[in-house]
Amino acid sequence: MSVQAGNDKNGGESAWQFEFDALPNERGYQVRLVSSGPADAALSIPDVTGLSPLDAALAYAAGGGYVLPVKAGKHPGSIVGKGWPHKSSREPAQIRQWWTEHPDAGIALHTGRSGLTASDLDVDVIPDELTWLKGGRFQSTRGGRGARGHYVFASAETFTSGALRTADGTQVGEIRSGNTVIMVAPSPHPKADDGGEYRWITTGTVPELPDEGRAALTAKAGGVGEPVTADVEAAWRASHTTEREPWRRKVFGESYAAKLANGEHHHPAMMATVGWAAREVAPGLVSSTIFDDLQDDWLTSFKGNDRRPVPGEFWKMVRQAIAAVAPADADAQAMADLLNRAQREFGNRHDDEINSAPSLDEVNALLVRDDKTVDAGQDTSDDSSGNAVGSDGPKQRRNAPLDLRRLRTEPPMPVAWLLPDVLARDSYVSLSSAAGTGKSIFARGISVDASLGRAHTEPSETFDPAKVIYLDAENGEDWWRGGLDAMGAPLDLPNLSVVCFPDLAGLDTPKGSHEFLTLINDLVQRLDGELDLVVLDTVSRFIDGGENDADTWSQFYRRAIQPLRERKVAVLRLDHLGKDADKGPRGSSHKLSDVDADYRLTADSPGGDNLTLTLGKRRRQHMAETVSLRRLDGPLRHEPATNALSLGVTLASGQVVPADRKVAALVAELDRLGIDAALGRPKSQAAVTAAGGSIQASNAVWTAALKFRRDRAAPAAQNRSQQT
């Protein structure tokens, strides 16, 4: 059976289409999404007549809605618990889990996160002044009898939930917006004995909230100022082009990124950001062109996300922000209040010096205060049970306790490596060596190959190309030109961005960390809005404080590195070894307090090509303790070094086998299971598991066994080539 979630905005076929396969023994249907339509597909209400709660929940999700399972009643946290606004989902796997565990649970549709606003009418006849409600999708709460029920519209704005009243003050229903829910069919109605029943009377694409409806809801929500149309918005922006303190504009994009990194959803994060920006634009501290920059940030933030922004969603948020500050243009006291607030938010700064710009940590602190004040009307609406939610949401998400049972019972995610056993995609690694050992050459190789989607020391190990930023304060353009030629690197390296001798203050200072994060954000835009690895070469050139001062490294990490780690970006930090290599890099021991791994690169002789990576400390057990490497030319590269484990012996039969018995046993097992000799270690290990095998061996034994099998396969491949 095939079902469409409604027609698209042009009257064509549904943007969301899904099918239901009958299960055996009349056990119902299994839902399958067939087509998700264009990226900007409008939200749709599906026809769920006759569907089970599970299939209906999947259908709502396919239409773009976020759902929650609910026990008898209307409390959205009755099953998922506290923090439900951040747990609503449209992921099929999560939905199947919920309704498999609670097959009779009702379905709560999360209005704000689904991009919806709903008016719950509690009277039998729609008042004349609310006839605009008829244009929405209608779900009857009386089984199709009368006008009582939910009138649903698409809206990027958030209104304060509360009483829906007519002009004379008569309450005729409730407004549901933001962190609120409505129960939807086929959920059981709490007043079923009295004829209550949820039933969609109209389905399909959800229409936009009309201006008449927006004005009514804004008035009932206590909004500031008159509704702003697109023409009014354009005129207001054109009249606010003064920018007396341009340093302020640098923080807004970072503010939005920080909110997303802290777990906030796109709409509330940007709504708070444009609201803050509007308060700076109104008194002329920042130009209205900041909104164009924020639109770029908004669109970029959806790359790789399962949701796409509703067309026009961003500018509706801007118009709502302008509506809140526009009255100040004609009110001297209101304008003075905006200026005073700007000083409170940024501190007592009256100059235009960039060294007065706040750090990202200061921005994050401001955002917390901002959530609790100006945007309280948007983010602290009551849920259907009367419990206040919203402004404390991000705070709870950031400091939410671990689900320890789930942590221990679910299989761990496999480690995603940029360099096997040494540099994971979300790790912070220090690589130090004596001068002339070649740590920069090694780091350059890691970066170039990672950007091409392969491991530098094991090119057969491939992955999705990484987005890499290399800040080179040590070598310069000529070194890069010659090195890339020696590596045989392609001329186009779109996933690698290199800045030589970056002009930055120390990353341990507010000024320097702000400049650094601004630079990173600028470079990320050139990398399609994504970032996997940042390389700092060499770290001592990125600080202003003393190397022996513990506070230098504490501030360096907190101001510059921690924001990257919160975004799951890997950081490779190059450093100089002290006089005693066993004691690690020179400077304060506090320098290594925050790294996941501290590797020391040494050579067998000064300038030699036989190299060893030795682990000084680690936080993660899966990182290798030692890695032996050989630097080779033609092209310039690093390969695992040949050692005694890789040696073979020739039997009387002429067969060559590994001399080490552990390596020989592993080679025999890989041969027995038919594992491809071209695979790297992680993929070989995964293939063994998939084939039902289980091999316990050290990384060194694995490396030797794989090298032995590759070397053994090479002559055979060459012979086949010659024969053809």
C-alpha cells in the first residue's frame, strides 16, 4: 500500500511518500519511506487512518514532524522523562524502539521543533474574527463533529503558549507553540467516554501561518511592536547601515555555532542570535548587513543535516527580531536602554579595538544570560502539562548525566581514524620531536592524505575525505611547494586550507583566541562549512605567555582548543622536545594535562629516516604505544618499518611463512577466512568479525601480518599482469 503525505506547494505529487508492507498473521504493516522529495519540501500531515501507532508515528516523521511516545494523557515526558523537548525525534530507528517498547503509546507532535504552531479551539463554532483558522490543517478532537480541535499552520516563529482569546477577552482555546505538543491521531483521547476522538479532517501540506493569524497570535503573546512585513523589513534595514563598533559583528556567527555545538536546535539558536544582532543594529553599533552574514551561517549549518530550512524561515526570524526593536527608533529612552544593554552584554567597551572583542567563552556566557532574559517569552512556554520548559533546556543538555546502562549495553562506536592508532577524528594529540627530526614533514603528510581520504602511513586504508586546516607558523610557502611536489600530491586539494605565519595574538589571550576562532570560522566557509582536523605547527609560536607557566596552557586550552573539541574537531599540536626526550616537550608539565595522547617522534640517528613514535601519555586505550616508521622518497612518504616480525622463512617445500609464530598464526587465520590482502588493519579486523572469526593480536602483530600478506600477493599480481 502506498501513501502520500500530501501535495507539494505546486500542486504536484507529495514531497513525502511511503509504503506499508503487510506483515504475516495480520500483525499490521511495516512502514518504508519511498521518497523524501526536494530539500525544501514543506511539512505535511499524513492520512493515518487505519494505521497502528508505530506506523502512524513513522508517517508523521516522514512528513517532517518530530514525535514523542506518550502514556494515557497528554504529558510529553511521561515515557521519555525530563528534557523531552530535546528528545523528540523523527529518526525511524528511535521511533521503532519507542513504539516497540510501548506499542499502545499515544503520539505527541512537538510543535516548535516541527516548525508548527497550533490553535486548540475549545468552542463549537469558530468566532468570526478567527475565521483565518479555517485555512490550516484541522484535527478534530470530537471525531469530526463541530469545530473543536487543532488548527495547525507552519511557522518559523515562536509564540507564547497560553490562552487564545477574542477581542473582548473571551477565552476560546489555547495557543500551542515552541516547546509544546499536541496529541495526534490515532492516539486515544482522554475523554473518549464523552465522545472525544482525534481525527484529521484535512491532511497534506501544512500552509504557512497567514499575516492575520500572526498578528492575532503576536497580540495574544504579548509581542513588541507591530508585525513587520517584508517591505517594512527592507526599509528598516536600509535605514540602519551605521556601524560605529564593527568589532562587535565578529561574535554573532560564533555565537550561533557555539549554541549548535552545545546541543541547541537550529531555530531557537538562530532566533536568539538574530534577536541579539537586532539589538546591536538598532542603535547603530553594527550594520544591518550582519543579517546577510547570519543567513550564510544559517544555510551552511544545515549541510549534512537531515532537515532543511523552510524557505523564508530565516527572514521571518529577522522580521520578528526587528519587530521587537523597531519601536526604539521613536523612543529615546528605549534606545538608551538598548545601548545600556549592549554595554552590559559586552562589558564596558567604548573603543573600536579588536583586542576588546570578547572571547568565545564570554560569548557563551552572554548567551546563557540572553536565554534567561530577552528570549524567555520565546523559549519558556508551558508544555501541555503546565510545566515550564525552554530556557533551561540547553543548560540541561550540556550537563546531562550519562545513561550508564545504555553506555554499557550498547555496542561502542568504532573509532574513526585519520591516522591509524595515533590520531582519531575527535582527538587532541601532541606530537613533539627534536629539531630536524621531521615532525612537520610527517604532519604535512598526515594532513594532505587525510584531506584526500586516506591514511598517510597505510594508504590502502581509506575513509571520507577530511576537512583540514593547517596553521603553519614554522616553515612557509617554499617548504609547502617543494613538499607537495615531493609527495606527488594533486594540484587541487579542495579539502585542505593552509595559512602560513598567521597574524594572530597568543591563543592563550582573549584577543588571540577570538582572532583564532574567527579565522577558523572564515576558513571553514571555504571548506563547505565542515571541519575535521586543525594542525598547529608549532605550538610555542601560538602563545604569548611563558612556556613554563601552567596558566599559559590552561588558558590556551580553555580559550582556543576546547571550543574546537566541543565541535568534535581533532587537533594535532606540534611541539619541541626538551633536553630529556623521555620527559616530553619542553615547558610546563601542565602543557600535556589536556591532551588525549602525547607522542614523541625520534630518529635512529640525527637526520635519519628510521623513525619511532613513542607514547608518553594517553587518555584512550586504543592508541598505540609505539609505531615504527620508515621515511621514503619517490614519492615522499612514511611507511610502517620492516622489523623482525615481518621476516619470513622458506620451508623445504619452498613455501614462505612468517618467522614469528604469532604472525604466522594470524596470517594462516586471515588466509582461512579469505580476507582480502589489500585491506588495512581496521577493515581487516572488521572483515574477520563479519566472517565469524575472533583474533586476539597486538597492533604490531597485525601490522606485520598484513605487510607479509601484501608482499606475498605482490609477485602473484605482477605475474598475472605479465601473462595478460
